[in-house]
Amino acid sequence: MAFAEGAETSFVYNGKAQAPAAKDIIVKEGDDSTPLTSDDFTVKPEELKGTKAENGIKAVVEGAGNYKGTVAGETAEALTYNITQKSISDVSIEGIQDKYRQKDDGSAIDEPEVVVKDGDTELVLDTDYTLEYQTEDGTKLENGAADLKNAGQYKLVITAKEGGNYKDSAVKSFEITAAVDISDEAVKGEVTTSYIYDGTAKKPAAEDIQLTDGKGSVIPKDAYRIRSYKNTTKAGDNASVTVEILDSCADYKGTKEIKFTITPQDISENYSDKVTGLDAVTYNGSGQTPTVEVTGLTEEDYTVVLNSGIEMLNAQTYDVEINGIGNYTGTIKKTFTVNPANAAGKLTVPYMLEDQVYTGSEIKPDVNLSAINEEDESTYPSVNRYADNVNTGMAVVYTDAVGNYTGTFVTVFKITAKDLRDAKITAADQTYTGGELKPAVTVTDGSRVLKAGTDYDTAYTGNINAGTAKVTVTGKGNYKGTAEKTFKISAKSIAGAKVTAADKTYTGKNLTTSVTVKDGSRTLKSGTDYTLSYKNNKNPGTATVTVTGKGNYAGSVSKTFKITVKVSKASLTSAKKTSKKGQLKIKWKKVSGATGYQVYAAQNKGFTKKVKKATIKSGKTASTTLKGLTKKKTYYVRIRATKKIAGKTYYGAWSTVKKTKTK
């Protein structure tokens, strides 16, 4: 039996029995046999050992399964192992606080009940360890805990007992503080939660409170507890909570009363729909005061203000205020209505009013309510409404009682037609057209323009020819009677008329001509519609006739016409050669009125070759001889009559051409 290579043979004290594992030990039946497995045996420490720190503990092998019996090895060294001391710094120290409050009487703090544990095992003082108290610099307190009096930093030193299961030492630092008394004015307390009155006590918890010391530091909420409450039910600022510092708190001490406010509840939030006693009433002639109550509240919780304190006499809606007091605040605003009484049987109006004359606007006669009881001379307010009160006919007045009474009364009156005699009529003057003239008429009654066919009809007389015409306006609908207005028809200017004048033939006398004058399609009548006068109407040329308006026409218009000269066509009777060479004897018939003749002879029909002309200056001459012609040549001969008037010569048409030959 021997330890296997790498076997664990040293263990740290843990308060339990410890031995090497079966896998770390080699066990054989003989030197050359195969080692047993870890299922064939177990390992335990020798009797009464293996639970404390010590060296040279024998490992005892005990058969299991197919084996039995125990063996401790051939030599003491072959299967021994060690359990070493555990460092006491790994254990926990309980029962000592980080801070202690210095005693007010100068005595030592209560000695801490120190407990040292290794896991769940509590170590034993003076067996496993010793303890002593030291100052921060390591000076031992000779009297131990009895010297823990002054404020300062201290250490608790735990030292393992020599030869025991532990070694080394452990230190726990703590402090003794000069505690701040929270009752001091410098320490401020505040309830951070808001409270509204609801009939229950308001009790702030520690988490609802904030304490601040004189240096501005917030005192931890786990440093104090609630001690008592006072006045925590009713609204106001007299509620308070008293807190006291826990004994476990080293930095603070004492108690403090902290005031807080319970805000009155707004009465409108939960009680607006719980107001009673405000049902409407009917006017009775005297003041009526409602009895207002708020369900769930008492008279100590609210006051009622009716109509700002003014008596509620008349029919109307009044303001009502319910104001919270004491534990309540705010206002509930309500109304109280006094309804009007029915006026039927008490009030009346006239059945019918005097007739009214049409005005073009609404007619609104005043109608007032009065009491049926004639001894009652009171005035009763009312409002009038009107229907059918503009045009002629029966109109209606609806009189509505207002104020303290309600109801509607009906009165009628008649609207009669207005006489047109005072109306103003305008009709524009006209210009003659040959037909009836009916100018538009404007009829005004004051500022109102009347409408033809609705308010009046019109009739015209003397409205065709120039002069004075008349229009008669006859009222209808809202108007009656008649009114007249004259208007002027002016003669029409003849200047725009179309004039035609026939041309004339010269006679040597002053000439007139046939003249036609048209105004549009209408032919005017001479002597009735116009007269004529002439200028330059004797000699040939352009004559002028002037048309001057008459009767229905005025002004004048001129027209020119021509005076032409008519010269008859000459008749050539013969054209013969004479006994002399180069001569032709020409004869013609005399033309009545002619003052001379022109005779042409030429060697061609176009009278352009070898032309010979002869001018005869007497209309009484009927022949002439042309001389100086070419001998033995054929000539063509023609003649025309001439007429000279006022120094100007006029020509007749050429005669028929005759052909002849000279000798």
C-alpha cells in the first residue's frame, strides 16, 4: 500500500474529518498483483484523529465490496498525511457594529457581543482565539471594552490561539461617534408627501419624511422610526409626526416633532353632484329661498351664498355658491331658477288696433300688457313680435309676456293702401320716332322706388307727335289713387334722313326736281314733314336742294342733283364731190336749239388719217363745202350739232358716217 504519484497528502483544517481519497492510494494483494480499484476500499483517518490541525495522521484503508478488514500500512511514514491550521482572517466576526453612539453620561458603550464563526461553526473564545480592543494607532485598551468611552476610531483584534486549529489574526474596525441630537433647531424635518383631507388619519411613514442635519446631509431613513402622531385627521397645519433615532444609529440621537399640513379637500371635486334643494319653483309674487344641502357634509363643512345676498324675488335664474370651510375649500357653483308664472287669466291686450297706412316698411304699433283686474295698474313687461306687417291686409301682433310671467297674446290691425298723390314721378323727355313713345317711369314714395306692375300701372296719352305728352300712374297693391306726369316729345332732326333728288335737263329756266325723303323705312311728306328750297338750279352743272324739317322734324339736310344739256343728234343728208377738185359739198338737217356744228372728213373710218375739220358757228346753217382735200381720194364724213351756254360748248352725238370721193 502506497500513495499514488501526485496524491494530496496535506489538508487545511475545516472542522470536519479529512483523509486522502481512495484514488490517491495504491493497494495490492501482492507485490505483482493488479492494484485494487477505488470501489474495493475506503480511506479514513486513524481513530480519534483527522478532525484537528496536526501532522502525521495515519490513513486507514478499509475493505469494501469483495474485501474486508483494515490496514494502516507497513510503516508509519508510508501512509501519513497532515491537517494544517486555517487562517483566522478567513472567518467572520459578528456582533460588532461599524459605528456606536457615544454615551451622553460619559460611560462606556455597551460591550459588543462578539461572535466569531467559521462557516456555521462558532469559534470558542480563549480556545480558538483571544480578543482585545485597540485604538486606531494600535494601542491596546487595558480595560478592554470598559475603555470604549470616547469618540474615535477603534479596532477589535481577534488572534488565533497558539497550537489550535487556526493561525494569524483578524481585525474589525469600528467608530464611536459624537451623535447629533435631531431635536436641535439646525436639524430640519419635512414630510415630503402631500395630504388632502378625506376624514381619515394621515400618518406619514419614515419613507415619507426627510431629516437634514445642520450640515445639509440627509439623515438615512433607516436611522429613525415613527414614535407618535398628533392632529392627523382634520385639515390644517397643526398635524405632526414625531420621529426618534434608533439605538443602532451612531451618528444621531434624540427625537423631533415635524409639522405637516393636511390640505382642505376641494368641495367641487366630489360633492358637485350631491347638492340638493335647488329644484326650480314658479313665481308667486314673494321671495323664495331654497334650502340647500350637500349630501355627505355637515353645516360645519360649507356655507351657502344665494344671489350674492340679494333677495330672490323675480322670475329668473339666480347664482348659488356653496363654499367649502374648515376641512373643505373651493366653491360649487349652482343656479336656482324661479320660473315665470302663466299669464293666462291675469293679463290681457286689446283685441284690435287702429288701421295703419302702408309705409313700405314693417309697421310695429306698440302693444302693452295690462291686468285683467282694472284696479291693478301695474306695468307688466312684454316683447312684441309681428307678422304680415308690411303689405296691405291684416297684420298680427304677438305679445309675449316676459319677466315674472309667460304666455303669448294676439292682437290684429289692418294695413290700408297708401294714396299715390304724394308720390314723386319722373319721366324722361323723348324725341319723335313716328310711333308711340312710352318712356320708363320712376315712381318714388319717399326714398322707396315703386315697382311697375306691382305697385302701379301706367297709361300714356298724346305720346306720338312732337309736343307735350302725359303718363298717368294708377296705384295697385299697396297703393291707390292716380298721379300724372307730362313729358316733352321733341322734333326729330331731319339731318339723318335719306334724301334722293332726280337729275334735270337744262331748259334755260330755274328748275325744281322730284325729291324723296326717308326716315328709316318711312317716307316723309312734303309740306307736312319738310319744305324744299333750291340753289344754282338754272344753268347746267350741280344744283342743290335743301330739305328743312317741319312739324315732327327739325333742322335741315341738303342734296345735290345735276342739270345736264341735251344736244340732239345731227342727221347728215349728203356728202358729194363738187365740180372743183379737192372739194366736198356737205348737207344736213338743222337741229333745233343748236348754236353750231362740227364737220369731220378723213381718209379712214377711224377718222385718224388726213382729217379735215370744219366748225359752223350758226345753228341755222344746213350745209358747208370742205376745201383742200386730196384729189381723187375716198373720204368718210360725219357731223354733230353743238350748243354753247354761258361760254361752254356742249356736243351732240355724231351722225351716221357717209362715204364719198373727191374729184
